[in-house]
Amino acid sequence: MPTRHARTPALPTLWLMTDPRMGEAMWPAIERLPRGAGVIFRHYGVAGRRTLYERVRRIARRRGLVLVLAGTPVQARGWRADGVHGGAAGAARIRTMGAHDAAELVRAWRRGAHCVLLSPVFATRSHAGAAGLGRVRFGLLARQSRVPVVALGGMDPARARGLPAYGWAGIDAFL
């Protein structure tokens, strides 16, 4: 269930990160999300990206999902997204950013992120070979953050339990 944080609009605690590797499995994954969950649309460089986004947007509106576009704030406004994901400066109703260490957490807060997706918590297929932060390091970093932290990387509901995180995000967990 989304809640309001001190400086954010309605901010989901559960996020689906889209990925071209999801293929047609993306559609039932979006349909299964609970009302108020978020979708971060990341299909970078994919032919027909805007058409694909519009299909996701229609589903998100019908299902009461928050839809954030990985891109620029100008693009997110033009595409009628609820927010923007990424490092470009600019105002957005919801602004999410990724981080992998303490310096990137600070950078995200300074750039106006409403929440930070801290990753990878655990080993993940999307970043094969990358070492995960693990529960302890994730916890230490999350507790330092001035904005809500969402756990990403090898996440599922069981792994999210007990983490000092505002919420969690995933790709494969929804397939």
C-alpha cells in the first residue's frame, strides 16, 4: 500500500522494473501488481518504445498503478508519466534514482530523488557476476539515506522481509 513520506507524493512500496528480457511475460506481471504499486518503464533503445510505453500506461491507469519513465523529466511530462527515473535534473511529481553505494545515495538525495533504488542487494540475473551488497551492507547504507530506500537486486517477498527498506523492486520476481 503506498504511503506518503514527508517530502513525497504517493510513493509505492512495491515496484516492477520493466526489462526487454521479460518479453510477453511483462503483460501478466503488470496485471498481477496490486493497486498502488509502481512500474518503472526502462525499455531503453527498443524499437517501438513509445508504442510499448503507451500500452503499459493504459494498463497502469486502469489498474491504479504509478508509472515512472526512465528518461528525462521533459520526456516523462510529454509521455504523461507519473514521474521520472534517472539522473537528469528537473522537476517531476515522483523522481526515482538508482544507487549502488554511499556516494550515489548522497548524489541521489542532492539531485532531488524522492526514493532511491539501492542495488544489487543479492546476486541477480540482470547483473550477472556482480556481487550483491548483502543484508548487512544494504542495511548500513539504507539507514544513512535521507530519502526512502527501495531494495533491488535478487529481490522477492521473502528476501524483502527484515530489510530496513521502504519497499522493494524486482524484475524476475514478477515473472
